[in-house]
Amino acid sequence: MYQTILTLMIIISVLLIIIVAMQPSKTNAANSLSGGAEQLFGKTKARGFEAFLIRVTVGLGAIFMILAVALAYISSK
């Protein structure tokens, strides 16, 4: 059981790294001087492929956290 969850965690970790690397950069020279406050409080929503990447990132992150807790629980016994 431990080996299976560990293998799944490694696969999810690699997928998470790939998905995060695929996301487009939202910074440019003007925002780096203003601290990026416009992006934080902006009202633009991600659409299309960008929205899909955000959903996949959140899903993989949640699965990663669940697997991490499961591994900690199994290893403590």
C-alpha cells in the first residue's frame, strides 16, 4: 500500500511540475515596478486553455496534498 501511494505521489509530482511550467507567464516590465497589484486585484478571468490549466493545477495540488497526508498516516503506523 505504501509503495503504491508513493508511486502515485511521484507521478502526480511530475505532472504538477509539467502543468505549472506550461502556464503562461503573466509578468512584464511594467508590472514588476508596480508590484503586480493590478494582477492581484484585477477583474480579468482566465479563459480557454489557461482556465483549463488552472483547474488541472488545483486538482493535482489537492491530490498531492491528500497523498501526502495518506503517506504520513501510513508511515506513522
